[in-house]
Amino acid sequence: MVNKKVRNLESTDTCIICNQEKGDTAHALCRCPHARNLLSAMFNAGNISLDVEKSRVGNEWLFDMLEQLPAHEHEMFLMTLWRNWHVRNEITHDKASPPLEVSKRFVESYIATLFQIKESPLKDVEKGKSVASLSVTGRVRDRASDDHRVPNPVLHWVKPQVGWMKLNVDGSFDAALCKGGIGMVLRDSSGNTIFASCKPLNRCTGALESELRACVEGLNLVLHWTLLPILVETDCMSVVQLLNDGERDRSELANIVHEAKRLLAGTRRILVSKIHRSQNSVSHLLANRAKVDSVSGVWLEGSCNFILRLVREDILRE
């Protein structure tokens, strides 16, 4: 519904099934009542180890959730999302919604069959002459007995060492609208916020451009706000490679890369490193707020209210 509203195909972006909130992809697959109920049923049955109801759903919700799940649960989780989309289509086209237990058993059976084919590809599953081994069904159903079913640890933001400042930058891009947003936050070795900033990009060619422009904007700001060495962190590996590459860039983004390198080439000690997206949540929120709501500004110390909770979480988890 959100996409249709943007394209002026609908007058509202509210979900037409539950009429509770914006009908974006995360809502359709996770938060709409029928979707939430199936995910909860799969969690309660031990098929997935992530309780979606207790998970924060952001713009990169799918990647964030997959990272919290062990690899062998990815198929079950993605198949559940696919089933939620199927049920949503049925309801949208005025068809009866399949019972919850039917959807749950369908997903379990489908994944069990896939595991069976993977384990014994020469057996004729279609004729029903092969029974999935206990190891396969156990891998699907009994996470408590499997030592490998430990969710991947979530990495958190780390304070810079004493005598350094840390600048986290992030870019966000909307391919449908060809626009984006950038976010930057500077913090000291105690985790205190020196400044936070975000800015919309009314014209943007891609995600990499938004990430690079976040670096340039962040460096321009930070060089005026501290005399200490600076550690710049981004969750985009391409940015790190471009800025650390001694060769002259000749791509369509060469001017932005050149400007970033010029800012890095001064007398100040500045290091650029790659981090995980879960360690970049504050600048990520800033970038998305700029992209979605066209928010622009620079907030000193702790005056940016909409990032306060994430900043506190970063300090407590560190």
C-alpha cells in the first residue's frame, strides 16, 4: 500500500486488511495479524528461534532478523514469510484465509520435504516411498536438542579508545523515488554525543552515492568539532575500499570519492573502517529519517530526541 500511495494508485497507505498501520512490506509479512499469528505459531512450535513480536522492525528488518537466526532456520523463516504473502493475496482477492494450523503444517511439510531431497536426492519423494530421517525432522522441529541452533551474536557499537573520537556515518537510498538521506553522529570515549546530523538527498543515483556523501558530510562536520584523532565507521565495505585505495577513481562517483580523500589527507589522523549494520543503528536511523521525512539539521550533544533511546542502548550494551 505504501508503494501504491507513492505512485498515486491509492489514496491511503494504510493496510486494507487490518486498517491499523502503514501497509509496508514489514507490516504485510510480519505485523499484520494473520502474518504475526503464523510467525508466533512457528516460534511456539520450535521451528524458528526468533520471537518476531519482540523484535524491532526497522528498514532493514529482513537482514536484521536473518542475522539473529542460525543459518539452518533461514529456509523455514523465509518460507513462513512467503506463506504470509500468499495468505495476504488470498484475503486481498476476497478469498477465505486458510486456517492457521493449515498454514503452519504446510510450511513444516514443505521444508521437511526440501531437507529430505537435500539429504537423499535419489529417492522418489513424489511417490511417497521415502520417509524423512529423524535427523532431518529433528533439524526442522527440535531446536532445543541441537547444539548448532544458537542464534548468531548481535554485534553492538563500541566506544572509541580514550583520546579518540568516533564518527558513524550511513546513507539510505530509495530506488523508486531516486532520492536518499544521510546520517552522521560523533561520539567520544565515554559514549557522549558531540553532534548528530542528517540531511535529505533530493537527487541520488544509488546506495553507494548516499554512503559516500554521508562520509563527506560527516568529515566536513567533524573536522570543525574536534582536534582529536577520528575513527570513521561505515557499514558499507565499498566505501572503505574506495577511500583506502591509492588509485585514482574514474567512476561516475569520482568527484565524491576525490572530495572524501581530500578531507582524509590532512594532518589529522583519521581511520576509516567497516562495521556491521547492527553497530551503526544511530546513523542508520538518522539517514532514514532524512530520506523518509526530509528532516535536516545538526543537533549538539544530546538534543536530538529521536535518537536518544538508541544512543542509550549503545552505551548500555557496550
